[in-house]
Amino acid sequence: MASYKQFSDAFQHPPHTAKITLTQLKRIKSTCDARDVEAFFAACEPDHLSGVVNLFWHDWLSTDPNQVSMLKQVTGRAQWDIQHYLVAVIMNAAPPGVVIAVHALMDFHYLSQAVTIDGTQCQKILDALRTFHDHKHEIIAHGGHRGAKSKNILDNWYIPKLEMMQSVVPSIYQMHTATVGYRDDLGDGVNDDEEADEAGDLQATISDFWGTECVVSNFFKQAELASLSTTAPRPLRMFVIGSTAIHLNFNPSLQHQAIDDVAKKFCLPDLQAALADYIQWEGQTVHNLHKLTGQHRASPTTDLPFKHLNIWFKVRVQQMPHHSGSALLPALTVNASPLDANWKYSCYDAAIFTVNSAK
């Protein structure tokens, strides 16, 4: 069993079961008279027992006090929202080790909520947890772990949930015969009808979550139809990159803006070089969309075949759920507004896009 000083260990401790508690209590009663209250309480203290002599549940079947603690619900709406953009916000502000640790926690959180979990998924969950433990010292080293009331830097991880997280994967393996979402091999014995049923159930759940009156538009289908149309205006206002569909309004927020003005307005000093790289990759007629990575090859003063840009402040995006590629999530709006009279410090939404269709 783990005590509070062992919650930060990077491995799972034996569970606190009813058998262990009853064995400890039997041992204490054999060496100490329960009628001597002070002495009995002192004898129970090393085992963190409450001092109750006869436990009311001692003869109940399938009774375990495991995972009973004084934890309260701390995953409110605000914390839930923060999890969506925390990694993006701290990326260029926090030290690399801190970002890695926080990123690993977010990976553990989302991977553990998969609709289906197989052996490969379990290994990813374990890898994420191991990565967090390998880097959690960076959070303390940079003053990121503080007391809720004292605000003092803490040099420990006395957090029960860290020990509980070690039980996630073992519990999945122990319960896999009774858990509908677990399969040892996703490619073995699963037919298309079963996958379709699962996607349908997930889509129904998503629709219920967003309300019965909310119809989830299919931007992926609309983008496909637009790409095949000979009458749809070019460039297309709706297109797909990997597992993300993007929809722009027909009219841009700013029209015919000089490239230098756009670079200053949005604080993008390398804008012209990035555009030059893109044009050199695609040519002057862009048919495909791809990501730009690595160091820019073009000079910041490279001539472009155009001098002005159209700018959209809002983009609507739609993605497939990470763990099921057949259902659709409702479209969300991403804003990117520069400084103006209404936005003194501008207004940018942090967003992470999945552009790799294989993930």
C-alpha cells in the first residue's frame, strides 16, 4: 500500500484491500487491548487505521475500502476549458521540461477517455504517464508546484490521484472481459457492421450532448462536393486538411491588404518568406494544401507574384473525434483578431489542429 509520501512513485503500489485492513486490525488486537483506548489508537496509527475495533463490513462479500479518500471534485468547467488550450499557451513561455510534463498529463487524460482501448492504446497511456514522471521534477524546479493557500513552492507530490493514475491500465486489463470498449486486437473478429454501430452510438452521444435541436453539419462532405464542383468560386472557402475540415466565410474580414501591413498587424515578421516558400513548393496555382515546417529557405525580401492578401478573422473548423474516425464533432469557431478599438490586446484563440489523417 502507498502512503502519502509514496504517491509520486512512478509505479503502482499494492491496492488497499479489505483483506489487508482486516489482517492489520487482527494483528493489532492480538497485541493490544482495545479497551485501552489511548494505546489502541497509538497502535493503529502506523497503519493509518481509524481505531474502530469491529468493522461493520468485515463479513460483507466483495467489500473493499480501496480508493476511499478525502478527494473533492476539482475538475470543474473552468479546469475542463483550460485543458483544451493549456499546452498551446505555455509552449513558448514555460521551460521545455515543464511543457513536456504538462503535455504528458494531457495525453494521459485524453487517451484514457478513448471510446475503444486496445493493447496499443494501453501502452500509449503508460508511456504518457512515464513521461510525466520522468519530467515532473522540472515543474518543482521552476516553481510551478505551489500550495493552494500558502502559495509556497512545494517540493513533494503528495497527491492521491497520482497513485490512482497508476491503476488505470491495470484496471483495463483486469476488466477487459466485462468492458465493452476493450478489444485485444481491433483487427481481429471485428466487422464493419460493428464499427458502424459503434460510430452511430458515438454520434448519437455527441448529438445528445449538444442538444436535440442542434444539427451537426458535415463540413467534410460539403468540402468534397465543393472540390468536385465546376461552378464553386475559387479559391475554395471550404477544404479538408487531414482529419480537419475548414470553412471560411465567402467575404474576408479584410480585403486587398498589403503584405507588409498584414505582417505588422499580426506580428508575423517572416510572413513574406513563408509565403515565398509556399509558392515555391506549390507553384503559382495552388491545388493542394500542406504544412510548412522547418527553417524558411526563402529570403524575407523574395519577390512574390502578388502584393496583397485577403484576411479572415474567423475560421470555422470541424474534426473527427480522436478515437473514432466515423463520427462528427460540432463545428467550432476560431478567432484571430488584431489590435483595434475593441480588442486592446488583440483576440487570439489557441487551437491545435490534427492535420495527419493517420492520427
